[in-house]
Amino acid sequence: MTPASGPAPELANGARDFRLRMAVIDSETEAALDMTRDRYGRTVHAGAAAASRAHRDKTAVEAYATHLAPHAEALLDSARLALDELPPARHLTGWRAVLDGLATSAAEIRRALDRPAAPGSQAERTQHAALWPHLTPWADHSSIASNLADQRDGQHHKAPLTDEEQQM
């Protein structure tokens, strides 16, 4: 597969779009939450703060469903294949752990998306709040999977690393 015809650009674009959307969601939520606090940082409008968090959770789930859900599994598969092709190095164990964590989060999100609660219900708000801890790793670490997937389609390592390079 050539870089132009491979699936990595589409996969990476979905992950990038999700990361960008999550950055906007985070910024908007922090601004809204700041409005619910007094000058000492104490929440004085608990209802408005809860509504801001509920909106954040719902918007993040929608962003994942739109940008990343169709590509998450393929992105992780492509990243794992690229990782398997890399020469041995100490940091690869950490990258595998990141990919495993993303896979676990993707499975939890997929499970919830496959069984959505009634729109607008308390059950939906609870479901979205429970997904927030699984959405944030994708916002924070999907760039690792994207970069690995891009390597798989475009770059192949021909020369083995020296012992010193493998220890870095």
C-alpha cells in the first residue's frame, strides 16, 4: 500500500478531528464552569456546573461517535502492526500499553454506544458521564496511534538500530 492509497490518512484525520473537538469542548466547559464559581474557586451555582458537565459529556460522546468510532478499531490495528514492524526498543512497551488502554476505552465506549439510553433521560446523562473517563485518553493519546499508523503506510525501517539506539 502506498501512503496515498492507504487507510492511515483517513484514520489519522478522524483521530485528529476528535482531538481538536475535545480541545474545544474542554475550553468551552472550563469557561462555563468558571462562571459557576466565586472568586475563591468555590462552586456557587451547583446546578449550572452540573449542566455544564452534562453538556460536556454529551458533546464529547457525539464527537467520538462522529469522528472516531468508525475508525478506532482500524486505527489501533494499523498502529499495532506498525509497532510490530519497528526494531526492538525500550519505549515500545510503553506504546503498547497506551494502545492497550485505548483499546479498553474504545470497547467501553462501543458497548455504551451499542446500547444507548433514552435521549434526554437521566440514564443518558449517567451513561455519558460514565464514558468521560474513556473519552479523555483518546483525546490525550490518540496521536500516538495516529503517528504509528502513518509510519506503517509511509515509512519502513531498513537499517537495524545499534545497541545504544535500542537502549534509548
